[in-house]
Amino acid sequence: MKKDTRILLQYGGGILLTGILAALLTATVFGGLTRQGPHTNMGWLGLMVAMCCLPMGVFLFLLGMAKWLKDMRE
């Protein structure tokens, strides 16, 4: 595996895991979610982190996977 592919996968996976952890903490520890949003300030902060990290983490991880598959074909 090339170094740049490994970096994409590591950073993408790390950001994705951060977003998943923030979403889980928001839903459980930080007061939960309703139709109007979280109940606490930490809940809102966790929701913002999750909403930023999840799309970017998925994008980077998928980009790394695509690059890894391309590297395997070569």
C-alpha cells in the first residue's frame, strides 16, 4: 500500500470515528435528541461535530478505498 493511500484511509477513518462517537454521545450522554434538537449545550456541540465530521470522514475514507482499489489493479 502506498503512503498517500494509507494516509487517506487513516485520516478518513479517524474523522469518521470521531463523527460516530460525537453522534453517539449526543444521543446518549449529552441529553438526547428531540424534533427540536438536543437539550443541552454539549448536545448541540456534539451534534455540530458529528454533522461536520461524518460527511468529511465518509468522503475521505471512500476516496482512500477507491485509491487502494486502483493501487491493487496496478
